[in-house]
Amino acid sequence: MSVGAQLTVTDMRRAARHPVDHKVIGEHRRLGDLHMHIVNISAHGFMVDGDLPLTRGERVVIRLPHVGRIEAHLIWVTEGRGGFQFERIVRPDDFFALIDTLQPNPRLRRTR
């Protein structure tokens, strides 16, 4: 039996991504704390900018407002950016509250 999120990369690309500017500390089992800068987020995952000392498939745990601790694994990394997929889909009500917190400018929020 497979463990973890069962989303395909194609499914993730259809999800609405919201621009944000949010710094988090990711917990990695081998490297410890990793400082990351989230630049966009969806209910399925997020993208960070900056160099990452990680390879595809590695996992981190982050803490997000209204969502709490959530695990994500690295799907892709290229040219100073990386895309992570959450281990679970964030519930819509929690996700909208998260966006309202991380993107306070209503003109930059996508329509719901």
C-alpha cells in the first residue's frame, strides 16, 4: 500500500496558486531547521524561492497559520526555486483563512 499524498503533478498544477510572501522554518529529519521563503501556495502545496539543500522526495514539516503543522515533500527543484506537495489537502475553510492571513491585500487574492 502506498503512503502519502496521492495527487499527481498534473492535478496539482490545476490548483489555484495564491501569491504570498511568507517565511517559515521547515523541520528536516537530517538537516534540522531550514529557513524557507514561500512565494505562492495552494491547498495542495507551495513554492519557495532560494537555494535548498534538498533533493526530490525529501520531506519537511512546516507550521502555517490556521493549518498548523503539516508535512510536505519536495516534488521539483530548479534554478533557486522548489515546489512542495502537502501530505494532505488543506480543508477549504482553513485554506481561505490562511490566504486571508498571508495575503492581506484583497486585490492580490484570487476569487473564490
